[in-house]
Amino acid sequence: MDVNQISFDKLPEAVAHLIKEVTQIKEMVECNQNQNSIPTKRVPIGLEEACRIIGKAKPTVYALVRKRLLPSYKNGKKLYFFEDELVEWISNSKRKTIQEIEAEAWKRIIKPDSKVDENESV
């Protein structure tokens, strides 16, 4: 239907067309939401893939696992990891910027007795 050709006489036809289009969009959105609500299966990965994800050599990864600093699972002699846990481990190791350190210092100067919330945005 041509949008530029809508007249008063063609208004019912245009409304019917819009209702049809909205119904199709609604069905597409509902279908997409149903696909997103299906839980995804977590698949364990091996040492090689873990090294690639975190950008460390095998001996370093073994050392981090031995010190229990890196989330890992062991079944027999094999080490397993989950990609989402490795990514979270990397993001939790974020170094503070100078601005974040300065803001935290100012908060401690202003309120020395109160505990500074580390997760609080600056």
C-alpha cells in the first residue's frame, strides 16, 4: 500500500493494513523473546581455549589454578573452565583509574569514618 495515496475513502483499507503489519511485528517480537528465554547450555572448555581467552601461557594458567585464583574444574587429570567465568574473572581484575583513586581518596577525606563502597560509580 502506498502511503502517499491514502485518502478518506481508502482509510479503512489502510487501517486494516496497519493492523496486519502490527500483528506480524508482535508475533516476531514474541518469537524472539521465547528464543531468548531458553536457557543456554554451558559447555566446558579445555586448557588451550582458556589460555586463548585470558591471554596467558599454560604454565601461568596452571599456577593460577594451583593458587586457586582462576575458576576451574578438575575431572581426573583434566582441567576444565567455563568461558563466562573466565571473562568475569578478567573483568573483576580491573585496575582503578587515577580519577577513581582520587575520587575515593576525596571521599575518605570528607568522611573518614565511613566505609567507601568499591562498587559505587564515580
